[in-house]
Amino acid sequence: MATIDQARAAKRSLRERIAQVDGVCGVGLAQRGDAHDWVLQVNVTTVGARKDVPPAVEGVPVRVHVVGAVQAL
């Protein structure tokens, strides 16, 4: 279980680690369970991009969602 503050700190590290990963289109925070349980969420365009995303950063779990191609409206 990770607090919002732990997740925010880990998000910075995660963004640096996956900055060069092709297919990543977003990094954010998501609540899991109760108000004191946070995870990092990475949105990717392809299933193949999942393999380059770590399962956890600084003790905070990482959840990966395949969202497909992202286009501006």
C-alpha cells in the first residue's frame, strides 16, 4: 500500500526511467482500494510497450493500461 505522497515521489522516478520507452503516452496516479492506497498508472499504445515498464518503483506498484493510439480532438 502506498500513500499519495509516496506515489507522487515515485512518479518522478518512473517518468525518468521510461522516458525513452516507445509507446508510453501517459503517466499518472490512480487510487486502488481505499483512500490510502495509490498506484502509478502508465498508459501505453501497444501491448508490446508493457514489457519495458517496471512492475513497481520505490515500493509503489505500477499498473499498465493499453489504451491504443491517442489523438488530439
